[in-house]
Amino acid sequence: MSADGTVTVSGFSGETERRLFYFADSKNIKLGGLFTTGDSKLGWRLLPVMSFNESSETGYRSEVRGSNTTCCHKELSVTAFIISMTVGIFSNSFALFILIKSYSRHRIKFKASFLLFASSLVTTDLLGHLINGSLVLHVYRFHKKWDAFDPHGIMCSIFGICMVFYGLSPLFLSGAMAVEPFIGVTKPIFHSTVVTSHHIRRLLGLTWLLATLVALLPVLLKRPYEVQRSRSWCFFHMEQPKDWLDVLLPLIFSVLGLLALLLSIVCNTLASCALLLGRLRHKDGCRGTSYHLEIICQLLAIMLVSCVCWGPLLITTSPQCILI
């Protein structure tokens, strides 16, 4: 290497000589090549090479930019979840307060049975927001590092059980709520003689028991719940199932939820049609018919909310299991 920074590279034939020039300053290094050939043609090519300082600064900027984006997404998701949880808790608490007051005032059997169902549904949904919301906040508190705060998978199993139980219970309850007024509208004598408050409480217990059994199936069959891709919640094993059990468990959840939604849609539709036909035949109407109509409208609203909230998850879970 000469004093002007020129390096002569030997080893080439006599017709070709290649020299490499390194021009260095405080910020960058540029690489140039001077080529001379035997036919006296001179070619010059300047190849810019990123400096060490520039590369380190660019890498630092990209790293900072990536970390800032990740933090912004994390804060946004946490904020959205807290708002959703708060709205759910306050709305369910307010609805439960109204239902308790209405249940103590109304002495009509049909209205009282509906209020009992509705109070159970609101209470279940309220507990679901509180328990599942607290678990999600705990996960975000530890920055989704499950290996640090849940090395044995106990919390993930509890989280998965709560997700399945508080997902199926409202669907089962809304289906039972749709069946009860359907019987009251189409078979009023049978409803008044057979459907009692004791039977309704027993039906509520069986509904919660069925949801609990489905939620405990993975634990009983030694197929524990797994952390999902977002690492913020736990659910069934969905990707690359090992055997038929990994396909069956989420399929049971999906099929039961879809059947409950379908039962609500069919019963509410038939009951609404029966009420409309009854009002057309008796244009003066009656007080009992107005109660039925009010309850059917409330059930249609509950059915709409259930379809919007749980329909996409139930639909996407079932075909995925079948296709896998």
C-alpha cells in the first residue's frame, strides 16, 4: 500500500492490472476499482460501501423504530381490552340490577321465568368478564412471558377452562331462554302445568354442568390447553394435531356452540311468527301477548349479540379442525 492509499494487487496476467483504491474519511469508506486492459481501454467503476458508522446508526434507528412500534401496538391492545372489559362489567352490572328489581315486582309466571333466565345469563357473562379479564391483565403484566410466571402450565389450564366455560354457558343459556318462551307461545297449557320454577332452576344447573364438562375434557383426557399465537390467552390445541383427540375437542366446542345458536334462531323465529299470527287474528291483542312480544324482542337482541360475538370463532374453529 502506497502513501496515497493505493493498493496494487498482483497475481493477474500481464494484459490486466487491477488496482483498488480505498478512500476513507470520518464517515464512510468507498471502494473503487481501476481496470486497465491490453487494448488500452480504461474503465472506472466506483462501488460505494456503507460505512461502519452509518451501518450502526441505521441498525440502531431500525431497532428503535421496531421497538417503538411494538410498544405502541402493545399499549393499544391493552387499552382496547381494558375499555372492552370495563364496558362489559358496567353494562352487565346495570342489567343485573334492573333484572333483580323487575323479578321482585313481577308476579306473572311467564315473565318471572324469563327474568330468572336473563339474570343467570347476565351473572354468567359478568363473571366471565371479571375472571377472564383479570387473567389477561395478569398475562400482560408479565409481558406475555408464560415461561416466567407459569412454568408448569397451571394458569394456562385455568385460563382455557374459563374461556370454554364462559364461552359456552351464555350460548346454552340463550338457547334455553329461546325454548322456554317458544313453549309458552305455542303450548301455553303445557307451559303453565309442566314448566315450573323448580324445573327452570334444574335446567340452569344442567346447562352450567354441561359447559363445565366440556371445559374440563382436555384436562381429564390429558390434552392440556395451549398458549395461542398472540400469547395473550389459552385455548385448545389448534395447530398440527397429534391424533383424533386434538381434532375432537375443539370440534365439540364448536358444534355445541353452533347448535345453541341455531336453536336460538329457530325457536325465536317460530315464536315470533306465532305471535304475529296471533296478533293478526286478534287485532285487539291481549296483555299476555304483549308480554310475549316484549320477551321475543329481547331474545332477538340477545341472539344477535351472541351471533356477532361468538359466531366467527365457532365457524372458524370447526372447519379448521375438519380440514386438518
